[in-house]
Amino acid sequence: MLEVERRSGNCPKTIGIWTAFRYYEGGGEHTVIVNTWGIADRAQLISSGKKVVEYKAPLKPPLPPA
């Protein structure tokens, strides 16, 4: 789980991720996918760096209380 920096809306405090590792002789790949499907529509990449990725996505309306 990752903590979410909430600026507005109904974002959850944490969000899940999927990870995949693929090793090669002399290197490898590390893929991380953020699981936003339950709270937002399609995400768009805003910026990325060596250790930071920033996305934006329109939030889905909150679910009614059970």
C-alpha cells in the first residue's frame, strides 16, 4: 500500500500497487502499476523521475454508505 497525497476530492488515504520484476544477465526491469480502477477513471502520466511518478485521473463519485 502507498500513502496518497490528497489535495481535493474523495481520494482514499492509501492505494494498492502491483509489482513485477524481470531479471536479465547484466540488468533487469521493475514494473509498478498503481491500482486506481476502484476510485478513478483512466489515469494520465503527468511527470516522472528516478523515484517519483505523478499521475492525475478524474475521481469516480464516492459509494453510498452501506
